[in-house]
Amino acid sequence: MRGASHHLNQVCRAALWVVAGTLAVSSAVLLRGQQPDETVIREIASKASQAEAARAHYTYRQTMIFQELDAHGAEVGRYQEVRDIIFSPGQKRSEVLVGRPQRNLKRLQLTDEDFRDVREVNPFVLTRDELLFYQPKFQGRETMDGIACLVYRISPRQILDGQRLFDGLIWVGETGRQIVRAEGRPVPQIHRESGENLFPHFTTIYRPVDGQHWFPVRTVADDTLYFRSGPQRVRIVIRYDDYKRFSSDTTIEYEK
């Protein structure tokens, strides 16, 4: 996202997406125990690969709200859009904007990296292919949202030019080996002489769909980004609603 200081005419870039709303989550209680062996992370990646492959056969509605906030938490500007992830008559998966986005940002401007992170980083999935880019490190056991979980620190091995990766923590169900929550930040943060591209810390919550795979249902962020021109607080909510498995004889209708 590209932004200008409220006090200066200096142009900055910032990567953000904000959504109105808050998400209540249960507190986690740290538990200690025997560290799982390396086969467990491979099981997690295998389950994540299955979930990612399954999600590619679902339609859903994605709502993104991005807010600029002042020092008191009041909204200054907003970007809001709704997209339907659908299948064409030729069974090609695509995204379709529903209506026109609401564009009322005063200080920041969304960039290509922002929208790429919405698609690829916020709904984080540690698949077998993605596992090659990361160094998972076991952190312990926690009860998260009433679920006994293994907690892993996920850090990039290295970041190649043009890559967008995740740096943070994931909570994985001990029984199902599926991601329950991810908390972290898209990386890299981008600092150039011509401007900056800064990305907020976020949390993504996952829930079971059709009683099987765990899909992302909500991403939230409330963070202050520190530009050279001054700090800017942002708030984000991304909702993934109305998952429906697609088949060639299925007609998908969304409420307008």
C-alpha cells in the first residue's frame, strides 16, 4: 500500500488491508511435554496439502475491509471490497468483484503486494511444497480455542527476490494435524529510498468445513506501522464465508 504522511507531503508505500470488526478467541494455556519427532511436521504438511487441494474445489465469498485509524482508534479512511471465488461454466476457477469497492483512504494506498498477501499469505497453509521454504521449530503445546494443539514457529529459510512468505506461529491440532490458527506477518518488509511497503501482524482462524478439512474463516489485524514520515495504525478484517463444494451440476447463488 502506498501512503502519504498526514503531516508531510512525502509519499510512502505500505502494505495493509483492514477490516472492521473484532474476533473473540479463547485464551491459550501453555502445556509442556515431549517434543514430537520430525515425522509430525511432515504429517502436518501432508494434511495441509490435502486441505489446500480440497479448498480449490470450493466457492466462497471473501470480504475485505481496510481501515486507517487515528491515534484514538477512530476511522480516518477505508477500503472495502467483496469478491466471489467461483467457477465459470467451463469449470475454470476465478475471482469476481461484487459491486464496486469502497475507496475512501486518506493516507495509504493498497499495492499489488497487499492483494497478493490476501490470496497467498493470510490464508497460510504449510503444504509439502511450502515446507521447503521454511524452518519449523517446535515451541510447545497449548490449548487454543478449546483444542489441544502443537505450536510451531515458522520462519523462512531465505527469501528470494519477489517472494512473499509468512513469519510467525501456527497452532496445529494434536489429533487431526490441521492448522487451527496462524499468527504472524507477511515478509519481507520493503524499505527503499523511494518509499516503503510495510505489512501488519495478523491472525487467521481456521474451522472445519463439511466436517473434514480446516479452511480459513477469518483474518484480523490491528497494528501500527512505522513509516519514516510517522506511525499509522491500521485495522483489518478478511472474512471467508459461504464455503460450497463445486460440482459440474451445481449452481452457485450468493445473496447480494
